[in-house]
Amino acid sequence: MVKNDIEIDTKIKCLEAKMTQQQLGEVVGTTGQYVNRIIKKKGGVVNKTFVQMMEALGYDIVLTYEKREEK
């Protein structure tokens, strides 16, 4: 099981960066609508097979985010 709420995490990170989902989409070469669809889709961000393998091994998945240092 993925313990994170990817949708909330992404929205918070957008707020922290003062960026909309539309702007995020443009930066990564897609649309804001596609970004929204991906973050709302259950199982859309983390591969379902990977999640099943970790569950079979007795693990939950917790994603952490670390801000890169600007050079």
C-alpha cells in the first residue's frame, strides 16, 4: 500500500513553489489537465505491480520528498 496521498502532496508542493498545475504541466511538457488526471488516478503514479511486489514482501510504500539544492 502507498501511504502517501499523491494528490495532496503534489498540490502542496505546487503551492510551495507558487506554481499552478497548468504551469507544472508546461514545465514537464504536458498540460495542466494531464497533470491533474495523473495525480487523481488511483495507482497512476506508482506502478501497480511494484506495489503488489512490496506488499507480498510485507512492506508499505512511503514516499519522501527532498528539495534539491540550487547550484
